[in-house]
Amino acid sequence: MDKLSQVILYILQKKPEGYSRLDLARLIYYSDGVHFQKHAKIISGQLFIHMEDVPLPVDLDKTIMKMKKEGLIDVKPEILDGNLKGFLIFSTGKEAVSMIKEERRIIKKVLEAFKRGVYDESKQYPNLYENYVITALYSQIPFSVDTLNTKIHFFKKKSLLELSGKIFRIFFN
């Protein structure tokens, strides 16, 4: 099983009710980002593209289709107040995941940070969120030892967050 499939399966096995495709993509991105910050390499082996609403692993959709065909995952509708909200992807529990301990530890840490839902990304992992936001739409999101977690990156983050706060205050008032 390829690394992306292992990461997906591991994440889904930690939450039996499943995740939406967008939340799954975000969790993979943040897991890879945290692992990159510590070890200068990503877990899934994927390139990430800045899409309108999510940092998307390039092969995510293809991998989900393959895993569904193999019976490793399934999809069910998510109903909220009698309306279809979307679809949840969940593990069927048919296969165990073989990942090294450090990869599992980092993914658990990211899942713990987002245990109430995958939102407030700028508070949980501001440097990784900024790395996504400052990348041009439909472009590859760079993971670079030169820019991630440097003082320059910190000052960029601070100025972007201050600017977004000022814009919010203007619209709110």
C-alpha cells in the first residue's frame, strides 16, 4: 500500500464516523507539514496544490477511488437537519496500517489539535496555514527548509494576520 493510502487509512481509523474529503485533505496537509518541520520530509510523499478551499494532495481523489474499489474505505451521506450536507469517508477496518512510530505520533498530534473539527487552522498551525494562503491559486504549495519556521516567515505571518484583523474590523464596524 502506498504512503498516501496508509496516511488516509490511519486518519480514518482514528475517527470511525469518518471525515469529509476536504477535512481529510487538510489533515493530510497539516500532518505532512508538521512532519516536514521536524524531519525535512513529508509523510505522504505528495505534492500539494492550492485549491479554492483546501490544500489538496495531488493524488487524493485517485487514491480515494482506488481504496473504495478495494473495499478499504466507504462513503456515506452526511445529513444535517434533514438536508444533505455532504459525504463522509470512513474506514471499513479491513486492513491494518504499517507506518513508523514517529509518523503515527505526528498524525495523532494533528488529529488531537483538530479534535473538535478542522477549523481555526491559523490558530493551530499558523505557519503552515500561511504557507497555504500565500501560495497562488492552483499552484504547488512549497515545503522548503529555507522558508518554513524562519524569522522572515514569522514576520510575514504576523503582518498577514494583523492585516486580516484590520480588514475584519473595517467590515465589522
